[in-house]
Amino acid sequence: MDPVCHPPAPPDCRFCLEPTEMTGNPLITPCKCIGSVRYVHLQCIKEWRRTTDNPDFIERCQLCLTHYNMPLRHPLERIPNIEHDQIWFFLSKPYMPIFLCHYFYIIVAGHILGEKMLAPPHTYLFPYVPLNILYNLFFFSMSSVVFACYITYYMKFVRQVKNRDLYANHWLAFSLNGTMPLPYASALLICYSMTQICVYPFGFCFILLLPKFVNIHKTILHKINLDAEL
């Protein structure tokens, strides 16, 4: 008599020991465990990672010790490490560009523009321009050079972004994990445009705001990676 063939039992989740699959909660194999313990519910492992007391087991399996390979909505972003970047060492300290801009503003603008360009025979170059506006325009041009340096450095990281649409949408957010991308960008542009009219306080506020560019960039990338998991 031939033995009766029974269909194989559905695999069980090693956390809740239930085989049930529901929409948004499939059984997955996120690590290199083998046998029955390799199956886990998506929501079960997410709950485990949120509640475990051992930080080592947030990113890797407590049994096979391999890193989890979780299903993703979109590619993960690489978070730049700029702690030892020599260029960032200079750009992250706003008192350096403030000192340089103020130095050129006082020394170059005050001496060259005030004494030489407005004196004969060069008076015809600026016949109706008040001296204070000329100084402000000079400081605005110096701020533009500093701004260009930050943008050039910042664009290096933007080119590495994989999820461009998501990234742009996060820049339009009013608040994001303790940062404010849209208010920050608005304040930066307002201060930059007002620098040509009034150096104090807009010029220095503009330069003080510049280093936050990269900090917000990293915050957005962390948010994209956090939202990537199903």
C-alpha cells in the first residue's frame, strides 16, 4: 500500500511560531539561518529590532550573526563621513569665512574703493552710488564667493544621491527629525539677497547658516534610509 503523501506544513515564524501571512506582513528570510528558524514575519523582526536590549542584534541576527538583508522600498543611501575631511574642517567653522569677509570688507573696500576708485580721475565710474551701498555690494560679492565654495562642496554629495525625487521632497519639508530644511533654505536665501543692502546682521547670519547645509543633507539621507524598509 502506497504511503499517503501529505503536503508540507507551511513554515512558521521563529518569533511568534505562527505560519500566517498577511498583507504587509509576509514571511521572509532576512539572514543566513537554515532550517525552520530562517523564516520570520516582517513585522515580528521589526518589533524585535525595536525592543531588543542588545544593540548588536538590531542590525544582525542573534543566531547566525550575519547582517539582516531586509526588503526595501527603494535603494539605501550612503551617509558621507566628513569628520576628517580637510575641506570640511575649514568650511564647518563659520568664523573663518566671517573673518576673511570682514577683513576684505574693511581693508580692501575701505581703502581701495573709498580712496582710489571714488577719487579723481575715477569718479565717473560711480558718480551717483553712495559709498555705503558700494561697500555692501563688495561684501555681497565676497559672500557670493564663499557661497560658491559651499555649494561646490555640497554638490559633490548631491551627485551621490540615488533617490533624487525623495531627496528633493524632503528639502521641501518644514520639519524633519529636529531640523527644518525649508525654513533653513528660505532664511539662507533671504540673508544672502539682503547682504547687498545691509551687511549687519544679514551678512554674518548668512555665513553662520552655511555649514548647516551638509548637516541637513545627512539628516535627509538618514530619513530616506529609515523609510526604506517595508
